Amino acid sequence: MQYLNRVVLILILTVVPFGGAWADEYADTIKVFKETGASGTFFDKSYGYAVFPTIGKGGVVIGGAYGKGRVYEKGNYVGDASMTQVSVGLQLGGQAYSEIVFLENKRAFDDFTSGNFEFGAEASAVAITAGASAQATTTGSSAGASGGQHDATTTGSTFTKGMAIFTVAKGGLMYEASVSGQKFSYTPK
């Protein structure tokens, strides 16, 4: 068991970029989601959102994911968030991806920023993909992406229980990329 935990940690660390912060990774990530099909329309119709520029995920049967983000209310930065996830099941590999969680109204915003929030089994994400057959898919409680951020497109999506989730792959290869079971903590600015 301890061996598997080490393997998961190594996989996560290999897909999460090292070094200092980029010029403004949050602004760059928001720009990607604003310029990408349907996800761009959610900025105008959402009360708030949480953006995670890089979530690193790795697993060999037992997996884990972690990422730091910022929470915005009516377009204003109001606090920090972190996301953790532990999963068990058919999975192999490691990947890095960006994620944005749109919060439809004040109630959804308050639920998300209550301190500790977790996506249940009904959570699903639209995976923004790029390449020759650019498409977005919503598949049950998981989302998988290939390609990257440039020239990506999406198809329509709606809020589910006050939230809409989009992901875009940054690198790596992983058989499983579930958003259910993600746990979020929030700290006001």
C-alpha cells in the first residue's frame, strides 16, 4: 500500500509543472475558458466561478489529484481554494489539466464557499478537446480530454444543481479523469 502511495505521488509530481508562478496563470487560464466555445458564455450568466490552472492527477489502481485555485464572485477575486481527490478503481497514468467550476447563483456560490464542498456521483464535466476532431463530451460522472488548449471548441452545456464544470487537458495520459469525489476547501481572501 505504501508503495502505491509513492507511485501516485511520483506520477502527480511529474505532471505538475515546477518552478515559480507564470506571469499570471489565473488570467491565462480564464482567457482559455473565455475563448473556448460554450464555456465562454458561462462567465456572463454565472454568479461566480472557481478556476484551477493546474490540477495534477496520477494513479495506479489507487489515484490522487491536487490543485490550487481562486474563487471569483461577480468577476472579483474573493478567496483561494484547493481541490483534493482520492480514487480507487481502474486507472493508470498521470495527467495535468485545468478546471473551472461555474456557480450559477448565490446559493451555489455559498454552498461551494461554505468551507468544505464535495462533488457527488452526479457531477460531470465537459472536457474541452482540440485536434482534428475537436469536440466536447459529457459522460456520466467523468470527463476525458485529448489535445490541448489551442483551437479548442466545446458544445453546449447547462448548469446541474447550480454548477457547470469544464476541463481542458494540459498534458499527460490517463485512462480515467473523474470529477466526482473532488473535495474543495475555501479560504476567504
